[in-house]
Amino acid sequence: MIRIRTAVPTAILSLFMTSTQALAEMQTETIEYTVDGETFTGYLAWDDEFDQKRPGVLVVHEWWGHNDFAREQAEKLAASGYTAFALDMYGSGKQADHPDTAQKFMQ
């Protein structure tokens, strides 16, 4: 289910990225992977403008879960010449909106 709070900023960011020359080469991909039978959803970002080998960086989300902030950090790193992967530690893109929920995800 798409949340309005998530969809609107994402749509605005997408428009900004396509209308800005400096970010025109930014590439992103949502990657699903499985660990011990559980599905996780990560986010890979890189900039095709950099044609040389580049270092990779793992972006580990806060205890709230894999969210827009983690993806934005991956994109910022990609704009600086890194290939960045924002991983998902809780599975299925789970996000917490309360500290109690976040704590349960960590157990």
C-alpha cells in the first residue's frame, strides 16, 4: 500500500532528478533479496556519469526501518561517486512509526 506521505515526496524527488542536469545520470534500483527464507528490499544507487570503478558503501538505516532517509543517503553518496546500497534489516520494507514498534523489530 502506497502512503501519501511517502508517495508525494518521492514523486517530487523524481521530478527534480529528471529536470536537473547534474542528477540526470543518477540510477536507482530496488533489489529484493532473501535471507533464511525472509524477503528483504534494498535500494541500490549509482551515478552513470562516473565511468571508472568506484567504491561501494552500505547504508544501514536507523531503527525506524528502511525509509526515504536511507534511500536519500544512498543517492547522496552515489552523487559523490560511490555505489551505495541501502539495506533492509527488518524485512519486507518494514517501517516503525513508534519507538515500541522499532524496538520489537530489533528483537
